[in-house]
Amino acid sequence: MEQACEHIQAITEVKLPDELVCEECIKINGSWVHLRTCQTCGVTLCCDDSPRRHMTAHYHATDHPVIASGQPGERWLWCYPDESFSEY
């Protein structure tokens, strides 16, 4: 198995969602498929399978590199710039 990228290696404590909602979809009465939590700022937003793809938009707006799955029972991290995946 490949070693995790430096962005993922820098994560010392995984941030998880306070609530199981997309913070942006809630504002517009939208829907989502899966949730992702930004490991830089802690915002929880929807995945790329969701209609609005809020987490990827967040990455492009902020350059926050690493997200964690916000889904119960899933334990993985994804780094956008390095396209690196790691389970924890």
C-alpha cells in the first residue's frame, strides 16, 4: 500500500461532523448523497455524487486539501491536490 501524502500525514486528529447535514444544502433546501468534512476548517458538505458538489467547490474556493468521509462507519481521508486516499 502506498504511503499517505504529506497533507494526510499532517492530520493529527480527524474532524468529524457535528450534524449529519450538508451545511450549504440546508440553506437552499437542497439534498445530498454523502457527506465530507474538511480537515482544515471542519465544515461538512456534500460529495461529488450530490447535485451541488459543495465540498469540491469548497476546496476550489479555499485550497483546503484534505477531507474525511462524514458517513457513519466510514473511516477514510482524501487529499484533493495529491489525489491521495488513506483509511484511518
